[in-house]
Amino acid sequence: MAKLDRSSLSRRQILAAGAASLTYAALPRAAFAKAPMANTQAPAFYRFKVGGFEATVVSDGPLHMGEPNAGVFSDVSKEQMVKELTDNFLPTDDVLLEQNALVINTGERVVLFDTGVGSTKIMGPDSGRLISSLKAAGLDPKDVDAVVLTHAHPDHCWALMADDGSRNFPNAQIYMAQADLDFWTDEGKLTHPQLKDFIAGTRKHLLPNRDRMVFVRDGQEFLPGIQAMAAPGHTVGHTIYVITSQGKSLCNLGDIAHHHVMSVESPRREFAYDTDGKQAVASRLRVFDMLASQRVAAVTYHFPWPGLGHIGKQGNGYRYFPAPLRTVM
Ligand SMILES: [Zn+2]
């Protein structure tokens, strides 16, 4: 953090600061209490209502992406990314992507959207917290009836299985697009230079669950109040979900966009991890237009915790409006 430059403060502020330090010096030493610093954060869950459903966002912890690099987004230089981060008061030495997993309790079923990255630390030491976040929120992984995947990337499905080969959600059916199962477990890609590690890891989490998998189709309401909407491009089967109860709707957006500034205000940028960048842009524009015009709230997986907010039109692009967080339900 930069040191505050006092020369830029007004004379009145400096006078006030001087008066405050006089008061401080005059206080007797015994007035100060000492306590160890806690060095812990509040449990990472956030709860709200969608009509008659209870929604809880649970965190798997952030992914550390490091310094911005040219090539992450199509045709965007490192200097331009640094400028956009700086203009938005965001760190330029380590871009953080959160992992906001949505849980919907319909009253009949507990539905978890995406699982986090599991025990792998390929994107820094702070991930892999989803199970403990669920428990902190009073949700037992055994009570999860459905795990619904937006897509089959590591940070979305690599916690289906525990390291010992048992299931983290032993009573859950798994819902996903068949196109993503086929692509990300394809034996033929086990020698692909860029994809092989993703494929090998994803096979460990998806193939043992083949018999409990249900494939979702575009437009299908596959659970009461939960509708699939194909939004391909980031992956071949990338799917978003519209949750509706008592006339209220919430959209679970998965990876329709990765950064709340850089890929919302300039939504036509292709992202390096998109399977088909042009198709991802088309899906993003279509979904953002729907959210902005219908004023539907959304949870976005990688946006700043807890990823709940609105997308509005701004100029030639869009703008992310985080929802005010509430301290009561
Ligand atoms: Zn992701």
C-alpha cells in the first residue's frame, strides 16, 4: 500500500491531525488494552432469498492469477490491463479470481452449483475451502442432493472426489452438459500439449460418477425451478442456470465472464482459457443483454466475493453493480 502523502492534505486536515495526536499523547498508558491479532476472516458464506428458495454462496477461496500478462485477453496489452486495474483501485501485482459456489435449498432439495478446485494448489494456496465453507454455513455435504456443473474445468468440478477416492457429495446426482463430459474426459486428448493435465485430472472426477450423471439440455427445467440455458464458448458445453421461485429469478452465470471490470466493461475480449473465444463473446453479449434488460440478479463464479450483483448497460459494454450485502436475511 502506498504511503499517504501528507503534503496533498489540506491545511485544515493537518491541523485536525495535530490536535488528535496531542490528545493521544495526553492519554495515560493504562488506557490501552492489548489483544493478539486474530488473523482470521469471517466464515465465507453469504445467504439471501430467491422467492421461497434459500440461496447461500459458499467460497472455495480465491485463485491467484499473478500479474496481468499480454495474451490473457485478446488484443489487450499488459499496460492497458494495469491501467484498468489501477483506475478501479485493484492490485496490479496479483489478480484474484474468487470462487463463488451457489447453493440453492428449494425446501425439497439442496442443490450445489460447481464444487471448487479441490485439493490441487495449481492456482495458489488459498483454494480448496468449499467443504469447510459449506459446513460453516450449516450445510452437510451428505445433504447435497444435486451437484450442477456449469462446465468441467478444474476449478468447477475437481472437488467431486476426495483424495482417498471417496465421493465428497455421496448422495448427489450430478447434472451437466454431455458435450463437456465428452470433451474433458476424451482419451484422445491425453497427449494434447495444453489440455492433457486438465483431461487427466477431470477424468478422475467425472468418470467414477458416470452412473449418477444426468445430462441437461438447453431450456430444460431439470429440477423444479431450475432451468438450464446453454452459453457455450468458454467450453463446448458451458451452461448457465436460471433459478425461479415465486416470480423472483436469479441467474447462476458460471464463467460467462472472468473479471468484473476487464471482461464486463469490454465484453468482446476473448479469454485465453476459452475453448472457442468468439463463441464465448457471443454468449456473453447475449446473456448480459438479457440480464440488463430484464434486471435479473446474478451470481458470477469468479467475481469479487460473493459475486452477487447486476449487469447494466454502459456505453458500448456493460458494468457490474455488486448487490449491497445485508446483515440480516
Ligand atoms: Zn472458472
